[in-house]
Amino acid sequence: MDISSAQATPIAPPGEAAPSGPRLVLASASPRRLALLQQAGLEPDALLPADVDETPQRSETPRELARRLARAKLDVAADAARRRDDMRAAFIVSADTVVAVGRRVLPKAELADEAADCLRLLSGRQHRVFTAVCLLSPKGSRRERVVETRVRFKRLSGRDIAAYLASEEWRGKAGGYAIQGLAGAFVVKLVGSYSAVVGLPLYETVSLLEGEGYPVRQAWGAMA
């Protein structure tokens, strides 16, 4: 997708009145990040996907990569939001997740061979997942957090890997797996934030929004 022509995708059904109060935009098309926000009772008014070059820079650490990409996504989304009257005063949230073994960044697997290489590397060992979340408030202030989570996989057999590849769950996932799916059965130990591994650290995201005055709990009563 051409990032210069990114369009906001409304969440509300066509014809439905725009909600009152502050607007919330998620700078992502990820159904996992959307579901996590909804889990916290937060319904974005629009999705504003931001495609950026995710190639690591020379000597860039996985933590620095996650932070840089989340910032870049926020910048793209903010630029697009400024061109829309209904988005100019929105809270904008962006995030990026990087899976790494040591300083080695694992790809978002698009080919079965890539996913198989990732799974063999992760088999029986600990790896780290870095998820950066950035927030731009209507006042123009920016806040961010980077969450590090350690995950250990069991030793994967050839049958484990072949069966997981057949599931297609790995496609487009950082590190070649989706912890919220079948690969959850591979996890022996997790230290940190489960939601961050899925794609958005809920505690940190809610804290950032609350810190900038977004009414996080406004809709909680309606969910009862």
C-alpha cells in the first residue's frame, strides 16, 4: 500500500452517527491489535494503517527497531489524520512488534521456508519479544513505551513444525508464529506481557491513554 494515500477505515457501520467525545484512531490494520483494544473496552473510531519499510538499520538493536517503526507508523498515521477534518483532534495509537534471538531480528514470515527456519531457531530456547506502543494526543504530545517479554518454546519435533506450517497461522507473523493460536501450545514459559507478544501491551497502552486524558473507562458500564 502506498503510505502517502492511506485512508482511514471507519469502524462504525455506514450511516451510523459519529460518536461524541474524543476520537480514537488505531494506526494499524491488524485484527489482533483491534481485538486487544476492544478487550480493554476501547473501540477505535477508525483504523489508519501505516505501511513503512521495516528493514533493520545497521547495528540497530531489536528494541531500537521496534521503537523506530512504531514512531514511523505514528508519523504516517498522523500525517493522514491531519488531512481529515474528523480525525485532526484524535488520539492516535501505533505499535510494532519485533521477535529476536539475541540481536538477531526474526522476519515476519511470508514463505514456509522462512517460518520453518524461525521455528527451528526458537525450538527449545528462550527468545525476546519487543513491542513498542506510541501515542499522539490531540494536544500534540507524544508518549511511548517499549515492553520486553521473554518467551521459551519447548523443543519442537519435525512433526510439530510440519503441522504448524500446514496451519498457515505463521503467515505474516513476526518470528513465524502467533502465540494466541496453535503456537500457544509451544510455550513453556513467558515472563512479561502476553498481550504485548500478541501485538499490543494493554497495560501500557491504557496507561498512556489515561495519562493524556482519554476516557478509557467511559464505555465499561455499557459492556455489563
